[in-house]
Amino acid sequence: MVSVPVSKTDDGGSIPSTPANKEITMGLKTYVKDSYNELVHKTTWPSWQELQSSAVVVLVATFIIALIVLVMDFSFSLIMRDGIYHLLR
């Protein structure tokens, strides 16, 4: 009879400790280590000045798009109220 190593769970059950489980765990550890290494050593983060200027660009673009949507909404509202609905009365 072949014995399989078993790991105990919190609720008292058991899970067979297979090579696949160990490979998944090692793969996850490698992924976390590689991700940390890339974020700390290989990533070029923007300076505070670059970050502020990018935030201003996003803010201005958002404001412009909001104004465009407001004008479109107001225009379509007028067209529907004074044009289409007026014809259907």
C-alpha cells in the first residue's frame, strides 16, 4: 500500500500533499518575489512634479468632456421638448 503525505486543515479535515500543491505554492512565491523585485528595482516612478502635471491634465480633460456632455444633453433636451414632443401633441 502506498502512503500519501497529508496536510491537516483548520476544520480537522485533511488534504493530500501532492507535488502539484507544492508546485502551486512555489509558483505563487516566485510570482510574489518577482513582482516585488520589478516594482522596487525595475519600475521608473514619476517624480512629484510629473505626477502633479499629469493630474492637472486629467482634471482639465475631465472638465472639458463634462461640458461637452452637458451641452449635448441640453441640446437633445431642447430638440425633444420643442421639436418632437411639440409635433406629437
